[in-house]
Amino acid sequence: MSRRTGSAVLLFVGLCAAGARAADDVQIHASTDADEVAVDGTLNLQVLVTVPSASQGADVQLPDFKDFDLVGRSQSEQTTIEFSNGAQNIYRRIVTNVALTPRHEGSATIEPVRVSYRGRSYQTQPINVRVLGAAQAQRRRGATPPSPRESEDDPFQGMATQIGARDLMLRATVDNKVPYVGEQATYSLYLLARGGVSGIDKLQVPKFDGFWSEALEEPQQLVNEPRIIDGIPYSSFLLRKRALFPLRPGKVEIEPAEVDVLSGFGMLFSRSSAHRASQPIIIDVQPLPVATRPPAFDLGNVGSWTLSTSVEPLTVSVGQPVTFKLVAQGRGNVRDLRLPRLGQVPGLRAYDATTTDKKSVEKGQLVGTRTIEQLLVPERTGDLEIPSLSMDIFDPAQRAYRTIRTEPVRLLVHAAEPGTAATVALPAQNLLAAGGLRPIRLRLRETATSAPPWTEAWFWPALAAGPFAVAILIASGRARRLFWKDPRELRMRRARTAAQARLRGAEAMLADRRSGAEFYAEVARGLTGYLADKQGIVAAGLTREELSSALLARGHANATVRSLVGILDQCDERRFAPGAADERAQRSLLADGERILAELDRPGKDAA
């Protein structure tokens, strides 16, 4: 942040705007980079609007800014793809950045920003900002040094001594360098330039080994955010932002990112390229406390979560189904969350449950909701109680374990009205017909006797035909066994060879410059075909959670399973949202696929 603003610390003060998502999935959020600004400084306002991609765009209307002067405005759009339980959701995100300078000292207000969408109007909440005088801002700069955690939020902190010698830099930052296992650490990659930048090429991001990675922002266009460092104006561009969830304790190094930066504008001006690399980052991952860990705690249940249940309807007749929902909502990695299961409830028959995940980003943090829906059918009348469910979590904000519980739900079941058919078929029952038992009635009649069959000419040849046919079958069966091989065994033996052949085919696509969606589809087919032939697991019919459980049950290592699921997710993402081809990342993907095939061939050794 500029020294003129009165602080060297970049604070995202989430003064939340319109908050709740409307019926048509509209989200609006407004925030500033500081809650205090010098009278001669600059304040940055950011407005985020999220709408369904298939719908029309939203119209962002800025207020009059009675206490500020507007000195700059930029707007960009990006598309986000979310996969939830096999379904694909596409959202359009509109980012508006506004640079403001205050007109006077004291209290200032940023009026609500209005957004028009499908004939409806939405608006944010007003934002209050304190404007400091020049003398007061100078005292603030010398009085309060920034804390170590706050300095991590500013990606350009401490760079004033470096920039004089370089006009183009690639800077990587992490907002939390000492996270717990499973706690989010946000990785951001910025490009800082003094000259003109027309584009980027061959962006290589780290592999993030040792982390579960989720994309937060992947801008498709360069969006300039003005920065003033040591009194010199610079242009900063956010290239990538990812949420990282550590998988194991210890010090982990994030490798440098690399990018080729293009300058110039084609035919009229000379176009040049410069290669830049960011600095490596060391993260010290803290282990979860062992002394106070609950016995039933699952390592994936890290974050700030709430748990709730609902049953619809609460009054029902016997044989009519009700829907039971268990919802976990909060901040953390929803894909790694393990929810409690509803056991057998006396008087209720339970059917298979379905799981739905939904994730979003709020103030740079990954939030999500996991919903488990289950069909229950009452089998008797009376008051039935669905018991309370509990789950142990570790809350990094409180640095302690917590147990979250749901409230028990009472279900009133009454007898079905005469003539009403049950919606769900009940098991067949033995019923007595009206009138009680009936006697067995015998009807006798005369029959004529004939000669015994062995006196007939056909009897003995027919009797010998059976043993003769059995002998022929036995002889032919032995012959078939000598030459027959089990097709399933052949597929298992040739599974890895077939998978490697597909990976070589994907590598040939890179050589032929066919590195788009076909490349990722071929890699995915190689891995899923191996799972079907060798492991007997059809990945196309399973969710990622079910696939992970099936592989873990076969003795494969947890890290191998996570890497495999990560590659499949990356292939799906690149197939449905293709971007600029990155040959280095694709060759790295092929190498990871070969490694995973080797690890899957020896599950006992890896699991040990």
C-alpha cells in the first residue's frame, strides 16, 4: 500500500454488502483496502458481482462519491466452474476496481453501489472511512510498526529497496505461513511492473506438493491495480490465487512460479518478452494437538463449521416417505469433510443417502456447504424421534477442538386413511382370507394302466444317451480349460500397459500441438481405464469421495489417492474450461500419472 494512505498494511475490511444470495444466485460484495486513509492518499474500492454465466450481465452503477474524488476505474469479468456431485455450475464474476481520493479530513462515507440484474435492483451497504490529516498520518507511520501477520497481507511489503533495480517483478505471497494441518493458507501470485505489459505467456505455477489446492481466482485478463511504493507508481496484476490446505505437518517449500511477460503491441510497436521467476516460500505446517484430540476425530474436519438437520414433513402417515437433511456449513475444505451418519432409527426404514457439495469464496476464504439427503419411511404410528448427531472438529481460529451437535427431531406418524396407497412399497405380508382356513378337497377318478417303459424299444438307447453326453462334455471341458484364459485376468495383466499406451498417446498429442481438451481427456481415460481393468472400480459412476473410499479400502496410500483424485479433477477442469495451453504443466501431469500408476501397482508397499 502507498505510504500516502497512512499505512503500509493491506487490510481487507469486509464491510459486507448485500449479502445473501437471491433466488437467481446473485451475490454482491463491496470492500476497501483500508479503513483509514490520509487526506492526500488513495483508497481502493472493490465491488464483486457474481451471476449465473448463462444469464445476461449485470449493470454496476457507482454512487456520486460526495466525500471522494474518483481518480481511476477498471472492470474485468471471469468465469468460474464448480463441480458438485457430478453436476456442473458456471458463474460469471464481474470485478470493478475504483481508486478514490478523499476531499476532506474526518469521517467519510462511500455510498451504496447499485446493481441492476433482470429487472431487479440490489445494493451494498455504505462503508465508513476515517480520513487522517497529513500530520496525523505522519505520526501513525512512525508510531505503530506492522505485525508479522499483517505484513503478509501486503504482497509488496518491504520491496522498496528491490524495485529500484528492477522494473518488472513476479511476487508470490502466502497470508498464513504457520497454518495447522487442514487450515487454509491463501497463495497469491502478483506481477509488478513500471512499464507497459500487453500480456503473459507460459505461466508455470508450482505443483503445491503436500497441499490440497483449490482455485480462488484465475483471471483470464490482466487487471491493473495501481500501487505506489516509496512514492513511485506501479501497476500490479493478480495472476493466480489459490487456497492451500496442508496435508501433513512440517516445513514445506512452495517452488517458485515462472512467467514470460510480453510488452509492446504487435505490428505498430516492437513486441518483446521477459522471463521472470518468483521467490520460493517456506511454510511451517503445525500438527494438530494430540493431547486433547477426541477419539473419533477425523483429520479432514478442520475449519469453522456448523451442523443442522431438518425433516420434511414433520407429520406423516404410515408408509409415506419423509426427507431427512443433514447440512454442514462453514469455512474450510468441504471436499475433505466427513459427516456423521444416521444409524438405524426404530420405526423408520432408511434408504441410501445422496451427498451434494457447494463451495464459494468469501473475503478470500473458501466456504462451502455439504448436504446429505436421505429418504425415511415410517413403519409404525406414534411419536418417532430422530436422534441428535454430533461431529468433532478442530477450529483453527480458536486453536481448539469443538464438538458440534444437532437437535433431535420429533416425527408424528398417524395411521393411513382407508384407501390410501403407500408411496413406497412395503414388504409382502401373509394375510388370512376372510372366513378362516379352508379344507383341502380331493377329486378321485379312474385311470388305465399301460406297459412299463423299459419294455419299449426306445428306452435303453435313451437311457444311455445321458452318460454318453456327460462324457463328451467332460472331454470337451478339459480341452477348453487347456486353451482358455480368463478375460478378466488378461485385462488385469494388461491394465498398466494399456494405461501407459494412452499416456504415450497424450504425449504424442503434445508433439503434434494438439494439447487442448483432447489431451486431458486421454490422460483421464488412461487412469480411469486402469482403475476399471486392474482395480475393478468404475470411476465414471462414483463421486470423488466414493472413489477415494474404494481405493483406500484396497490398501492404497492416502497420498496416492489424493494425487489421483487431484489429477482427475484437473483434467475435468481443463476439458470444460480450456485456457492457454501450458506444455510444461502438461508434461508434469503426464509424469504424475506415470508415478501414480506405479504406486497403484504396489498398494501394500505404499500403504505401509
